[in-house]
Amino acid sequence: MMKIELLNKNEFIDVGGSESLYSILKREFKENYINYLGAKVNNKVQALDYAKLNENDRVQFFDITDRDGRRVYIRTLSFIYIKACKDVFSGIDVEIKHSLNKGLYTELKNKDLITKNQLNNIKKRMNEIIEAKRPINSICVSVKEAQEIFRKQDMEDKVELLNYRKEEFISIYELDGYYDTFYGYTAPNTEVINKFDLRLFYPGIILNFPAVESNFELPEYIEQKKLYKVFKEAEEWGKIMDVGYVGALNKKIDNNTIDDMIRVNEALHEKKIAYIADAIASDKNIKIVLIAGPSSSGKTTFAQRLSIQLRVNGKKTYAISLDDYFVDRHLTPRDEKGDPDFETINALDLELFNEHLISLMSGEAVSIPVFNFVTGMREYTREPVTLTDDHVIIIEGIHGLNDELTKQIPQINKFRIYISALTQLNIDNHNRISTSDLRLIRRIVRDNTHRGNNALKTLQLWSNVVRGAEKYIFPYQENADAIFNSALVYELCVLKKYVEPVLMEVEESSEYYAERQRLLRFLSYFKTIENENAIPNTSIVREFIGGSCFE
């Protein structure tokens, strides 16, 4: 016997030398064990079948309210969904593509349009698997054995990806004779899934699960038709570049065709920006362009490139920063904790902002303020600005899609653009790449290369950044007149060499060590692009790694 510290109960308990976390969980939490999905052992995430505890290890079991718990829940639910689809339909595979409509958008390959009755059959089968409390077994096999298993299951995407795995062995999951891999752990039993829903969304199915914003209940279903079109466009781009999964991307690096793919990807970006600029320039009523998107979506580079394309169309541009319209600091609204809330729209002087926009549109001279972040006051140190009739005002900021920002400006005079890194690339059919993870990696790189911040500082701030986006940006994204996808299919192969050494600096004693490990494991799937000569200095990725002509 030995003692470990159980942080959930703030006490030391006795455990057997080879006792698993699952056994400890059931003993210590009785009937409530079902609420827990995994554990952190000395700040490192472990599956519940982990049985290599040492004296004085610190163990914290987590549930769905923890971000790692939510990931385990979603992976386990996805596994059950995939298995149920295969049980209901023979000869199909499932593609888990991306986040959409408060859930995951999925498609069934080799299957015609799904009917409502067939959807109910999938849901019924999922409930049967859950109610049967089927075990999910983790099995360690050699990479060659895994490839043979997946080849027999017609999973060539996984076979190709494993060609680039450096380790000799891999853990795969088994559920009732069906095998799969996931980027991260699953629960050891299907019984932990107690809330989910399925909805038809042509031509696929939305898999809904409990969400933070709905207090871990199923969220209100919201259709995001515009966002779906952008993801569909990204999928078409992937076909043009012949890259849908990481294995195919790695292969292009191996066979030295990556430079050509980079040029095609950048050309697709430029074509899309030109298309948006053409739409703006063709409408003489548009005087204001509002650009909004979450952190590290590439807004700065996009705004500069859009400005160039508008000038190609004979327009002049003038940029306004929302930061210069902050109210004086002593007037800043307070959040629920009593701290200044600089992200709320009411932290801006909306009356002055709208008054200045109307005056600029009318050709009047306007003194644009400069906000002094040291004194917390607006100052008027610039020369007055007068715009001509062929000017377009470009405004970049998190509230750009919220009509409250420009409530005094007629809709006919505004064009709203939503920008985000909506990656078209997935690890394989069943493991998507989170847009939030891509932006986080971008942010870590940019904070380090441009601001001198380490990864720990960025990770500490990230949860607040995500909360701000969920509150002030995402609810308004369907208001956009155009959506620009700033993701580049090759960029993680570039960002990898910048972010890995910075992540390695996060120490094992840090509460963010588990996040460090998760991101490093994710990046291990990608080969590195060492030669960056093919990346133009106008590229959005240059905003993060350096070398941008817009700096």
C-alpha cells in the first residue's frame, strides 16, 4: 500500500501498488463515480485505466465542467456515434468535420441523404450502446499492427497518418470489436454519456452535446448557414490542393511538392480577398467596412490586404481603431467581479464614435482622438481628417458585427466581415482540428516573437480571450455580409518549430502542464516545413512568425 493525495477531497488516501484510477474512483466516490471522465496526476492528464501511481502522487479527478473533461466526453460520444452509424448502415464511414450549430457537423460517406427515420435509428442504437454500459478498451499495439487493423477497416486516412509516427507503439481503442484512434483519451465505459442529440443538417448530421454556455445542458440549437458555406468552401479548397488530412499534408512535405501547394493556398486567399473587395467597390452606398473576428484570426493582415484590393478598385481607404474611442478609464463599466470590463461594447463612447462616422461620411473635417493607455484618457493630438466621396472607412474590432456599435449608420452604408481561422484540415476522418487550438498556437507564437511573452502567460490569458469571443463575437457572426477563412492548410507545419520550444518551457509543476502536453502531442502529428522561402511577405502566417511587409 502507499499514499496519494486526492485533491478532490483534500486528503491523503491509501491505494494499492498497481491499482487503477478507475478502481480508486469507484471506491472513493461510490455511485457518483459516473460523473468523472478522467484525472490529472501531477498536472498530467491520464485515462482512468492508468495504474502506475507512485507514493505522494497528486490526483485530481475531473468531470465535464473541466475543459479536459469536456474533451473526453466529446471523444467518447463521437466513438459511440461512429460505432452506432456503422451498426445501422453497412459499408459506410463517418467524417467528423468541424464545429457547427452548437455541435459537430458530420457526414456519412457512401450513404445517400439521411431520412428522419434513419436518424432516429442511429440515435436508438447510440442509446442502446450507452445503456448496455459497454467497456471501451485501450490497447497498446505496434504501429504496423495498428495499420493492419485500420487497413482491414478501410481507414486509409489513419494508415497514411501512421506512416509519419515516430513512436514504435500506439494506443488504439476498441468498442464491441470496432477499433479507432483519438487525439486524446476516451472514458473507459459508454455509461458516462448521459446527454446528446442528433439533428439533420443537409447533407449531414449535427451531433450536439452539453455546452458551457448552457450550464452543461444541451444548448439551444442555432443554425449557422453562412458559416457552413465557408466550411464547404474550405473543403473545396482542400480538394484543389489535394489535402484533406494531415497524412496527405505530410506526404507533400516528403515529396517536395509543398512549395507549390503553399503558392496555391496563398492564391486562393488573395482571390477571396479580391472577391470581397469587388463586392464592396461595386456598391457606391458602402462607406464603412467593419471587420470582426476572434483573437489571432489574422484581422490586421486581412485589413491591410483588403485595403490594397479596394485601392485596385479605385477606392481610397481610411482606418479607424476602436481603441481610440474607449471612454475615459474612470467611466469604464465593471464586470460581475467589480473589475474594469474593457471588452464590453459599453467601454466605448458610442455616441462620439457614431457622430464622427456620420461627419466623415458627410465630408466634414473630424479630429480623431488618440487613447492614451498610460493616463487612461482620450487626447486630440492628430490633425483633422477630411474624407472624399470615394473613401471607404475600415474599422477593425471585436464588436464590428454588433449593430449597436454603428446604430446611427444606415445598414445600406455598411459592409460587415467576419474573419476566423476555420481550418479545412483534419487529423483524420474522426479527429478534427479545433479552430480554437489553431488560434491558440498562432497566439503563443505571436506573443513570443512580437511581444516577448512566454507560453505560460498566453495560456493564462486564453480562457478569458475565449470567453470574450463567445460573448461578444460568435453570437453575431451570422450578421456578416462576408466571411473570410484565414486558415492556411500548411501553417501548422510552419508554426510547429516556433511553438514547440516555447511550450517546452512550461514546467511540470504548472497547472498548464496538461495543456502543454496536449498541444505538443497534437503537433507531433505534423512534419515541419523548414524552408519558409515560399511563404510570401503578405501572408497571414507572417503576422505570427514575422517577416510581414505590413509590420
